[in-house]
Amino acid sequence: MARKTNDETAPIVYPGSHGKQTGTGAGLSTLSAMKFTSQLILWFADRPKTVACAAALITAIALLGLPSLEIDDNFNNLLRQSTSAERGLELESDDNTCLLLVEGDRLLEPTELELLRELVIGLAELPQVEAVHSIFDARKPVRFGRYYLPLMSQRSNAEDSAGLRQQALEHPVIAGKLLSTDARTTLVLIELNPELQRASETMLVLQQVRELADTTLRSSGLTISMTGIPALQVEMTESLKWEQVVFISGAEVVGLLISFRVFRSLAGVLIVQSGPMLAVIWSLGLMAILGEPLNVINCVLAPLVLTIALTDSVHLLLRIRTTRAQGESRSAAVRQALRHVGPACLLTSLTTAIAFGSLVAADIEVIRRFGWTCAMSVIAAFLAVITIVPLLAATPLGDFLVGRSQTGKGNWTFAWVAWLDQFVTRGRTAICITAIVGTLGLLAVSTRLQPDIQMQQFLPSYGPALEALRKCDRLFGGSLPVYIIVSWDQSTQQSELLEALSELESIVEGDQRLSPPISIISLLRSLTPASTTASDGNFVPESIAALRYLPTDKLQRLLRLPDRQTVVISRIPDVGTRHVLPIYKDLKSEFQQLEQRWPSLQFRMSGWTVSAGQLSRSMLGDMMTSLYIAVLISFLILVAAFRSLHLGLISLVPNLFPLVATSATMVLLDLPLHFSSATVFSVCFGIAVDDTIHFLSSYVQQIESGAKRGIAIRHTLRRVGEALVASTIIMVCAFGVVVFSRVPSIHEFALIFIVVLGWALLADLLFLPALLGYQFRQRSSGR
């Protein structure tokens, strides 16, 4: 008959004591495994002067490098892949085109038209402007000399306004493409010099455009707004600069306030915050030295490093404070904290770096670079914390860490630990079943998560360029260009090409999800008298000879005969790739049918949204691959560190539950997987593993010192639980500042980060003790 043990009366044995080891700790001998790690970490405590000089030198180098930190504002870099994906254009691209929207009730009146014409001429003369396209490019089907006559004649008068308005609304090149259906808004396309790469250079050109427009149209009653990728890039860059300052300072202020609430002393706040702040300086300095610019994805690095470093800093300082409260000297308290918490901090930093490093397997370059940058920053954060916290705690500042007693039954920590211990003990079986079944069930739901890339995710929500983009989507059916490139070989007959292009234009025009297309068919239709157009609306020109009577600079963006290529340009609203991909799928199906009818022709799509669609299909796979790698390597490290396969398996549930719970929540709320959320899962897996490691490390130390499992769990809850709750509260509050970001991708990153932290705390304080306790219950009943 098994002998019943009384866990409630068993004494708590502190790590480092020499209590007799019971049979419950068999197979968990990890002190020898951590011996080398402890000795290595104690090196920092034994050589304070050397460590202080090294930290000062690294900080100085980082501060010198910070001014050279740049911002990458090129949207195309967000879509860069390592594989040879379809990207780039053989013809002119609108990725360097600014869209100028001109609005007014009297837009087509003679006075307003002349002022608008003056503006277009002035824009074309600006130094960094390559070309300007507007309603003044439209031609009548009447040729005089070398060229067809322009539709918008300089001799128009008030009596011609009504007729001109009707002609413009029916013109194949203007209607719905350069002029809205109510004739109150027109688009002016300004092609900038493609060599303009920096936002500061582009900003100067856009300022010149706005100043010229304001001056020219001042007395006209017409208003302007600008959008297009150049304007959006400038808006994104200015927002990133401002929010970097706000996030770092805001997160630090909030962290200071919450730290003071936890440690109740200015000395504690100074010590616990010094490591994270140093980690931020080192990380950003490292990025600057390595030439890694900030972008809309890695701009969260500073608050992220701040919170990750804060976790280890809180665990380390709470252990120092507890040991000081027991009467130990400053140096002895520091050494004990480094000996018992230091290895866990190193292990958590290693697993977190692996979680970030797993993103290197992604096919999307910006995510790969985010992964290795964060991995290096995590190591820098560990070194900063393990360096500065012991140094400051060993100074007279350490005397002010201990205020009122941290022990005793009147303490709030004791109260909630006692309640949680009773809850876990009574419902151990139900909690274990809920943890395992819930994790599997939520994993099944999370498989329905859909990827999505949307340009608005990278832009401040209320910027003028974004508002203009939305207006362009509403009035013209889209703002983001979609290029359908048609290539042919030497055997292609001109009649075959024109027939295929006419059918292609009809396909695009018939799709209500796309804006009306423009192509050489549109040009030829505008040059053909209406009386010769077929009654059914289909138009197949007999020859492209008429195009020679158009200005070359207006034609080359659509046709390049030497390269045997032409392009059909449409636009699409910024609705996200999960809504756009079905459109591309349908178009590709149509292309296949066209290629079967005309084997000498090839059809393909390009443009920003096309590249984004290709990446969105691989984004979910990249995330899952990186998580698989992180989970596997972290599991192996935990098994090796604790020398227990059983503990490694138990750790999987609290490590995976926060991720599947968050992804299932996103599915239920119909929130897609964006760039930001694709990276946050790897981030939060590393943090979830951190909490688990700290809990298991303290638990195993209790077992190694002779405590029974029930007592070891209770004492771990009290000692580590306080640090877990404190660090989680500080991280949630610090990232709560980031939630107020005007940029949706940054806002979403912070929100998901907070949600995962909440699930991780629940898993580590509820599921993990229950699973460990259930293991004890089974073994002890069988003895």
C-alpha cells in the first residue's frame, strides 16, 4: 500500500541548501549541467572594474554609431524575396509616380482649364520630374500635320464647356481613368526621377510640386491632394521618425512608473531600468554600425528589446532583493542571484534568440533581416542586464532595495499564491485536460488564419497622402497600378496582336473589381471616329499605324516595339492581398485561354500589389516554418538543460498555448495575418519560453535541494510568480504606449504582443503547475 505524503507540512528547502534529495527528483539532476554556466556568469560579479570598463566602451561605441542610423522608406524593399519571384517591369513603372488629385466644381470651365494647363506645363519643367500625364494628353480623331489635335483645345470658351464635358466623359483615355464620372476630379500623373531613393530627396520634390500647385491654382477655387507611392513613402518616413521618439520615451516612462510600484524604491527603479535602457542603446548602435536601417517592420525593435531585457532584469533584481531581506550582504546577494537566476536568464536569451533567428528561414527579406537583427539584440540585452544590474546592486544603491519585509502571511504575494495553489491542486486533472485539449482545439482553429498585405498597414491612419489614396480608390476604382505585360515573338501577326489586346482589354474592363484599363487599344479607339466603331461596343483596330502620330513620350509607357512588349495598365483599390488574390487567379485563368488561342503571345502581371500577393502566399508558410524550427530547437535545449525528456514535453503546452490561442482569436475576429503579426508570433514564442524556463529552473532547484514536488511548486509560484506577474505588467504597460501608434502595422504588433503575454502568463501560472503537479500525483500514488 502506498504511503501518503503530507505536502502541506513539508518544509520549504531553499536552493543552495544541502537537504537530502528524495526519489521525486530522480532524473532531474541539472545542477551539474548548469555548473559551467553559473561559473561563467559569476565572472561578471568577480571582475566589476573590468566589466564596467567594457560596458562603458561598448556604450560609447554604440552612441557614436547612433547618428548614422538610417530609415529605409522604400516600399519595394518590403516585398523583396530571396527566390527569383516575378518582379520588376520591362516597361515604365508607376512605382515612382505621384498622383495629384485636382478637385473643383468648375474643373472644366475655360479659366480653370487654362490654369490647370499652366500647372501641368510647370510640373513638367521641374528638375526631378521625368514626365507628366493628364487630361491634356487626350486627342481628337482629327489629324493636323504630324499629330492628332488635342481634345482640350486652348481656344475653348464658356459656350463649349458643356460639350467638352460630355466629350471628356466619353473619351476612351480620360473617362474613369483621368477624370471622375462627375467631372469634378482629375488625376495628374507625375513621374519622378527613378534615382530618387531617399525620402528626404523625394520630399523636396513633392514640396516643389505643392508650392507650384498652390501658386498656380490660388485664384481658381481648385484644391489639390497628393498620393502615390512616393508621397506615401514620405508620409511613412516622417511618421516613423516621430513614433520612434514617442515609443522609446513613452515606454520608458511607463516602465519607470510601474517599476516604482513593484520595487517601492528609486534605487530599485534605477537598477531594474538601467539594463534595458543600455540594451536599447547597444541594439540600435549595433544596427547603425552594421548599416541595418530602420523600417516599418523593425521599428518596434527598441520597445521590444526594452521589454525583453526588463524580464531578466526583474527576475534578477527580485532575487537580489529577497536575498538581501534575509540578511545577506550586497555582494553575497548578487552572487546568489547570478548563481541561481543567471543560468535561467542565459537559457531564456538563447531560446529567444533562436525564436528570432528562426525567421532567417523566411523567404521575405525584410522578415529575415528582422529575425537576425532581433537575435543579435537579444544577446546584447542579456549582456547589458547581466553586466549593469549586478554592478549597481553591489554599490550602496543595493542598500535601498529592501524596505518593508517581503515575507509573511500578510504579504499580497503570499495571499494570491496560496489561492492559486489551492485552485491548481483541487482542479489539477481538469486543468491538465483543458490545457492539452484546448491547445489542440485552438491549433485546429488557427489553421484557418489567412495572410494579407495592405499598403495602408504601413501608413499613419490619418495622413493626407493616405486620405488622397482612399479618395482615389473611391473615384477612380483604384490607386495602385496593375500591369499586364504582353510579349510576342517575331512570328506574331499584327492583326493577331491587336485582336488579343482587344479581348484582353474587354476582360479587364468587364471586371468590376478593377479600374477601367488603358492600353494602345484605348489610344487607337480615341483616334477612330465613333461612326466606325462596331455597334456591339467591341473594337478591333486594323493597324497600329495611327500611333505614329502621337507624341513619343506619351506612348512609350504603353508600347515598346523594339522589345516586342506592350502593357495594359489598370488600377486596383488598396483592399489587401486576401481580396486581390482571387482577382489575379481569375485573370491568370483568362491569360491561359488567350495563350492557347495565340501561342506566340505571353501574358503576365506585375506591379506592387502583384508582388505583395505573391509574398502573402508564402508569408504564412514562412511563419509556420520559423515556428517549427524555434519549437524544435527550444525543446531540445530544454531537454538538454534540464536533463529530462518529461519536463521538455510538459513545457510544450505552456509554450504553444499562447500562440495558438492568439491565432485562434485572430481567426474568430476575422483579423488576417499581416507582416507585423507574422513576426510577433516568433517574438512571443521566445517570451513564452522565457517564462517557462524561469519557472522550471526554480522548480528544479527546489527538487534538487530536497523539496517534495507539491512544496516545490508552491514555493516556485511564490518566488517566480511574483517576477512573472511584475515583468508581464511592466511589458504590457510599456507596449501599451505602442498600441496608440497611428501606423496600423505597429499598432497591431503591440496589440497582439499584449494578448500573447496575457495567454503566456495564464499558461505558466495555471497550466504549467498543474502539469507538474499531475506528474507528482501519478508518481507518488504509485510508490
